[in-house]
Amino acid sequence: MSTDPSVHADNLKSTRLDRNFVVEKTKSIEISFSAQFEQRVFFTNDLFSAEMDLLASLIEPVSSRPTVTFCVDSGVVETRPDILKSIQGFGKDYSEKFSQGQRIEIIPGGESCKQGLTIVEGLLEAFHRDRLDRRSYVVAIGGGAVLDTVGLAASLTHRGIRQIRIATTTLAQADVSVGVKNAVNYFGQKNYLGAYAVPWAVINDTASLKTLSDRDFKAGFAEAVKVALLKDAEFFRQISTHAEALANREINIAGQVTRRAAELHMEHITGGGDPFELSQCRPLDFGHWSAHRLESLSDYQLTHGEAVAIGIAIDCVYSRLIGRLAEDQLDAILSCLTRLGFHLNHTLLAEPEPLIAGIEEFRRHMGGTLNLTILNDIAIPHDETDLDQSQLINAIKYVSRRVGCGPGLSGRR
């Protein structure tokens, strides 16, 4: 520390308050800063039989034993009734390391849990009952909707409790679990209420995929196709080559696809410079403006994966119609989606106008300026701000008439 009296005097002078002080012109204090985050994703083959030590290793000791509250997707409980005993046994095995919440919270699986704040409010009551604090843990086990809902409740509690996500569906493993978003639907709009929060850790368990219905099993491959079309042409080629194997539930291939899709999503989120989506350019929403609208129009009878597959088809046909995407590439994309088992010609496409209304919702969600990602080529996305609505309607009509690979589509290319 300096002992120079003049320096000391200057410091005193700079902090002296003056009753006659007047701001003569606009003053500001501007400081740029960044926060350090870490995204950790682990891949296991059967977490709830032989690898529970991984989960235990993620729970860090504090001055007192942290409390861990488990929230489990009801669909997981139905297909794996032994999971509740596994969780209870886990709590006993590691009782010296942490204390377990008073009870395991069972959350309705699927999009129903995201409709409004009812489930979130129930979770907040449970977290309060268990006296969770900032050093506590919420372990969410289930599909993407359950991870979203539990994640929002955890984000709101004490401004953020540590979340450990254990993804049990292809959709959650390929996309939702590795994201930093948590949300529920409100005002009839998808993900209207939400918060950004980086999970403490993510565990993708391949064994859990074996218990999925055929419909839920294929759902995540729409997100895999999406991220491949945006970022990795070779990955898209591999998905297309193995489309029938994926449709036939070859678990080894499925595990590899969800893992690569998760890696690509993570690379974008952590390396794209905009993890909290402050800019108006959001390429990972490729195919999603119509997907979100289709989900709400169908009263969520369409799953997110099914809606995304249709949304990808619409945006790819639009890309072709305005002369950007080549005809053979469009055919390859539509063929891949169809061979994966997605039905693209949904009855909701017969009248394009209600679907087109989703563009305004998407514009507000994006921050006021419409910026849609389309394709110049596979793995070469383009941000489109000048939307040709008539061609977009033509794209919707085209997809509604076409199931798979058929006659060519003329474009301006």
C-alpha cells in the first residue's frame, strides 16, 4: 500500500460527498464481464443397476450433508417400476454423503406437465417442504417435458438450485438435456414462461431407451436430423444410411446418433457465443416456428419430435422454392425423415393459414424481428429475414401432399 500523503489525500477527495454536486451531463458506468460455466454430460449404459456411483460422485460435500430431491417421470415409473426402489436404495447407500427428500416426486410425463404452472407450483411446495437451499440438488429423471418443468421449478427456487438431469428418451438425450433452457407453456404458447440455467450435470442413459414406445423412440431423431442439417453433412448421411435401423430400434445405432446430436448441440451452445440466445439469430430453432404452432394446434397430440420433423420438411421445401436448396438434397431429406417413420402430411397442413399465424408468435419469441434459418445446402444454413409468405404457403401445401421421395420440385435455383 502506498504511503504517499498526496495519494491518500486524492483517494479521500474522490470519495468525499458534496451537497452541491450537480451532474452537468450524462454520466455512465459500463463494465463488461463474463461468468464461467461448465457443461458436463455423461453417457452410461445402465445407470440404475451398476453405475449409481457416477450419480453419487456428482453430489459435492458441503459443511453439512446436502439434501437431494428426486423428481421422476411417471412414464419411467410405469415402464421401470423398480426405479423407485433403486432411488431409495441409493439414498440409503450414500446416507452419509447426503440426505434424501421426504418423498420422491412423480411428475406426469409428456407435454401435459408443461401446461401452465400447476406442476411447477407443486414442485416449489415440495422443495420448500424438503428445505432445499442453494447447495441442494434436484435430480430430474425423465423425458424432455419433465426435464423442462422440473428445471424451471429448480431455477426459480432460491434463484437456482443445482439440477442434475437424467435423460430417458431419445429426444431428451439428443437435445433437451444438454440445453440451458427450462420452460412451460402459457397463454396457449409453447415455452412462454421459462428461465436459462446451466445444469449441474447431465446423464444420458442408453438402457432407458429400451423401454420407450416406438413413437417416443423415434421422436429424438428429428432433432438429430435438424442439427445434422445445420452442422454436419456426414452425420446426416449416416443418419440417412441407418434410417431403417433406427426405425427398427437398433439400440447401438440409436445410442451413437443421440450422442453425436448431443455433442453438436453442446458445441453450438457453449461455443457459439450466445448460450442465452440474446441475438435474433437462432439456428437451433430451424424447423421450430411451425413445430411449436403445430403442437398447440393439435392440442399437443403431436409430439415435439413429430412436429419438428414436419417443420424441417416445410423449411426445406421453402428453401428449395426460393432457389437455395438443390432438388436432390431436398429429396434426400424428405426420404430420410419418412424412412425414420415420421408422417409428414398431417391434416393440420391442409389449411395453411392457422399454421402461418405461428410466424407472429415466433417473431415475438425471437425478440421482435423475424429471422428464420433455412438451408443453402446441407450443413450450410442461411438466416432469412425477407420471408416470402406465398412461397411458405406453397411449401406447407407441398408437404401436406407428399409423404416421401417423389417428383421433383421446381425452384429458382
